[in-house]
Amino acid sequence: MRAGETIEDIELDLLVEAIWRRYQYDFRDYSRPSLLRRMQRAQTHFGYPTMSRMLDRVLHDADSLTTLIGYLTIQVSEMFRDPTYFKALREKVIPHLRTWPTIKVWVAGCANGEEFYSLAILFHEEGLSDRTMFYCTDINPGALSRAEGGMYEIERIAGFSRNYIEAGGTGSLSDYYTANYGMARFSPELRRRAVFADHNLASDEVFSEVQLVSSRNVLIYFDRTLQDRALDLFARSLPRGGFLGLGSKETIHFSDQARRFNDFAPQDKIYRRNALDTQEAAFAE
């Protein structure tokens, strides 16, 4: 054992390596403290005294992986979270996006869909729905299914509505959902031009040129190596002048990819791909 290394450290290394080799889900460069906490919660759920027991279960029971992924990925969010971010998109970014004949938006790490529906409502209110395509991606199949369903507990709606108003909403959030049996179901019209798909920022590649990447509160769970990889994917997805939105506690400034972006609305963590970036994008510009 290396100095300071515990048996739990070794077990965690073996478990994430096994998940990668058996299922190609790559958690090897996730933030170590966060990953350990999540693994411990999963261990409690499975009722195993050690992670080694969980390793045996995951290797020999593929169905158990779905449950484990639910513990290892981020699913907690709310609609119009950090309202000033959405207000900045509405007031500062949308005028630039209007100049593109078609618009593509990548919601990377969409979790249960709150971020996507917030953006879909915003783009609808700005008259851009018919020429905008949304790509909503996550590595958690359960979260993707919930996002596509667009149903949330009715007790959460009051908080969503407050955020919507603070974000500059032009109507009422109730215009976009129907309530039944304690649940609010958001209009299928909002996802008419949306694709929900599996995509792993740790191992997958760029799949489309987009004008806006919104990936909020995802990078904080990655280590530096994986943060740089994700930011490289985002840069290669964006044309020069395209926009990147991050979470309130995230930044590009300590990344090797920082030079590829300029501050646009830094207080709201919105950046713009540098027009002088000499690295090739994944798609012709």
C-alpha cells in the first residue's frame, strides 16, 4: 500500500476500474472525495459491509449498474436555478443567437431535465422554438427517462415559479404544465425539438456543432484532467463566437482550455469561444 492509502481507497480504485472495463462507464477521473461519498451511499443502499462486496455484485449483475449509476451521477436541480444566469441568457446571449439561421443547444449533464425545460421555455418566449434544436445528454438512463417524461412533484413548482419570475419570465410558469395527482407534467410541445441521449463526457466524443452549451454544476464533480477534457469537447462543439454556460461555482480560468474562451458575462459564468482560437473545431466553420 502507498503511504496514506487505505483499504477503502484500493477498493474504490478496483470498483471504478471494473465499471470502466465491464460497462465502459468512466468514473476514474471524477473528484475523489465526491466519488467516495457517493460510493458509500450506494454501499449503504445495497447493504454491503465493504465496497468489495459491491464490486462482486456489479461485475456479475448488470441490472445493478443502473441503480449504482443513480448514486454516482448528479440528479438534484431545479428549474431556472440561479435565475440571473437565465436572465443573462435572455438579455445578452439570445440577441447573438438570433443571428444564426438555426440554433442548436447542448444541455450536457441534463439530469432529470429541469435545466432543459427552463431553456425550452426561455427560447419559446423569445420566439426561437421553431429554429432551435436541443440535445439533452446524460450518462444516467433513469435520469434521461425522467427528463423526457417532464414530470415533477407539485410541491416543487412554487420554487420553480419564483425562479422563473426572477429569471425574467414573461408569463406564468403555469402556462407550461398541467397538474394531476400531485405531479406537474410539462407540455410535450416543449420537447418537440429535443433529443434525449446517452453521452459520457469522460469517454465520448463531439457529436454536433452547437451554438450554446449549457453544462451547469457538472464540472465541479470532475478532477482537473476530466474538467479539461470536457471543456475541450465543449470548445470543439462550438463555432467561434459560440457560448458556454457553467454553474455558479465553476470556472474555466484554471483550465488548460481557458485561452479558448473569452469572458462574456463572467458574473453569471457565461463564456464565449475565442474568435482567435487556432485549435480546430470538430466541424467546419
